Amino acid sequence: MGDPLSSLKVVTVVGARPQFIKAAPLSLALRAIPGVEERLLHTGQHYDPEMSEVFFEQMGIPRPDYRLDVGSGTHGRQTAAALAGIEEVLLAERPDRVVVFGDTNTTLAGALAAVKLHLPLAHVEAGMRSFNRRMPEEVNRVVTDHVADLHFCASDTAVRNLAAEGVTRGVHRVGDILADCVRVFGEAADARVDVAGRFGVARGRFALMTCHRAENTDDREALARILAAVSRVAERLPVVFPAHPRVRAAMEGLPVGEAVRVTPPVGYLEMLALERSAVVILTDSGGVQKEALYARVPCVTLREETEWVETVEAGWNVLAGTDEDRIVRAVEAFLATDPSRLPDTTGLYGDGHTAERIAAVLAQPERP
């Protein structure tokens, strides 16, 4: 690679909670390179203050230069609205690089807008696969990988997944950018958030749950099984469940145990503090699976598959699906296990300096 460009314009496209989190360390790394100018574009896919504004405030992310406010809607409507708005911004800015993250509708819209305008596209968290095409996220990530110029992979598995699909150029194994977030913000979360005072639970004596994926929340029978399982877990120890308003609406009329403490969504520092204080985590989120690993807290995943297969192979994560008994058995098994006897996974997804590696590649003069 040659010397960094004397000037470089990057448009970073975000729109959902996980992307705000991942954008924070990358924005800091990009803006630390002389001559690099970043424009942050927020599609507004997540628009509630608890799911959007709080992350900019807590993590020091620069305020968006553009905000589209596409809001909610069907996958087609939301993606189309984001695509049209992103295209206008890219036509006006004509950046040297466009960066997208993960697997949301914002990711797909940003990728399509960039490739149709022949702008170099970088995909952070490339190569992740669940091999379940019924998941909208899987379709989004596969399409994005096949039109991207630069692929920033968190693991060797992701690199192999791309190679199996014929994608070998512009592939960089850089580690997981979420590890950067935990390294930078973990201690601040512990110092700033009073878990006992805020949530009424004692450190190491509660379970944490998140549930948001459509296949779980839009399927009333699946959601009922999950809630029945977590209600049984709550008979043994309290469960804290930060839930998006859409999920709380889906829960209407379904029984939930009294010791399941359903709260509004929380900011990133609050979530980190909860994860680091819990004794076990139940989730259908890929990001939370990794954050549990970094916190050395066992995780029960409410899905039949995961993109983060290494967490399962290492024994820190169990795939329980939505079967009530499987979920409860997995939790009970972890509660009976001394976490100190589980494998040391330090460095499994990098060393917490992924953003610097990505920024260094983006700043090179060669067109991808």
C-alpha cells in the first residue's frame, strides 16, 4: 500500500442502533488521519430517541451531516426510501469511499446507491453468514458483499465464507469493530451506570434478555414460547428485558412472569453495564452475543443459527431456538457452570483496534 491520500472524502452510512455503535470508533479513527473528511449520513431507520439520539450523546459520535428520517415501514418501502435519499447525498458529495455496516435495510440501500453511482464501497462486518435466506438480514449482507469493493472481516470464518462465494479481492481480516467499542467504553459504563439503583438488581445475580428479530417478535407463537421460558428463568433469578416499543406491542396479551422486568430501550453504556453485570444473557442479537463473549458472560441465543459460530465452538454460547424447554435447560446448564472454567477467548475477534486498521486501508490512494 502507498502513502495515505492527501485528501479523502468518506461518506459513512448508518441508520440503526448497531451501526451507531460501530460507527463511533471508526469515525474517531478516520478523523484522526490528516486530510480525511468524513460525512455521516443517518437514514433514520431507527428514529426513537432511545434507539438513536442517546448513542450519539453517549459515544461522542459526530452529529450526522445528513438525516433522511425514512422511519419504519415494510422492507421494500424502507429500503426504497433510504436508497433514494442516500443517492441524492452521494450525488452531491461524490465521495472517494462509501462505508456501510452490517446487514440492515440501511446497509443494502447504501450499497446499492454507491455501486450504481460507481463509487468505491466498503462493507464493515463482511462475510458473516447464517445460511438462512429467510432472514432479511442474510439477504442484505449477501447482496452487499457481492457489490462491495472492500470487505472488512471480523474472523477467519468470514474470510472463508467470502472465498466460498468467489469473493477474494479487497478482503481484509481486521477483527471485530465491536471489540473496539467494549475496550473504549466498557470501564466508563461500569463507572457511570448504577445497575442496582437503575434496574433494582444485584451484580452477578440477574439474567439479561434482548429480543428484537422479526422471526421471533412477529411470530406470536414463537414469542409466547420465549416469554414462557424467560418467565421460568425468572422464578430462579430476576430478568431485565429492555424492549423496543414494537416488541412491547407484540407482547400485548401474552403472559410474562412478575420477575421479568420489562424496561424501555437503554443507551449503549447502560447495555454494556447490564451485560457486564449479568450472570447469563438471552438474546437473538448478533452484537449482544459478541458483547457477552467480551464480558465473559455465558449466552443463550434465541435462534437456530448464528453468524458468530466461534462463540458456540468456544462454549460460551448455546443455540436454543425458541423452544421453551431448550431455553430453560441452556440457562440452567450455564448457571451450574463456573465461567472461569470456560475457554479463554481473548483476541478471538481481534485486539480492540479494528477501527484503526479499517481507517488505514480506506486512506490508501489505490482505488479498490
